[in-house]
Amino acid sequence: MNQPRTDLHAARRCDLEQHFCPGGCGRAVPNDRYACGPCWRKLPGHLQRSIGRTAGDPVLSPARTCAFTAAVTFYTALFSGPTARPRRDGG
Ligand SMILES: [Zn+2]
């Protein structure tokens, strides 16, 4: 088999103690953190606080799921470029 080395490397890093950073940087992050430092700092304060408040919740609690989904939505908008970023004025 001539499987790409990068796929094998990624599979090894995706274990029970760490996950891929949701910020899309490709880093492995310990499970007690949501994202790597640089990607965490990209999140607006209210999203950081939402995640922080649910830190002790069960993984699939509604509040935690909501906080994580909001953060992933933010990152997705960030990847899509400045014109696709969510508006802060609610419009
Ligand atoms: Zn990251």
C-alpha cells in the first residue's frame, strides 16, 4: 500500500486524549482545551465565555453543544472571508 503519509499521521493524532483544533489550523489539541492558543484568541469574547461556562458539562449537553456550534460557525465564517463574517449589529 502506498497510502499518503499525512493521512497516517493524522490518524495517529486522532486518539482519545486529543482532537483536531476546530480553528482549521491542523493542530492536535488536548481534550481539556477547545482550540489551540492562536485559534482560541480569534474567537470573540462572548464565544470564549460561552465555552468556558460549559467546561464541566457533559460532552453532549445542550448548552455545551450550542457553545461549540456557535464557535464552529464563527470559524467557518472566518474561513469564508471578510464579507461572509457574521454581522455584529444583528442584521
Ligand atoms: Zn488552531
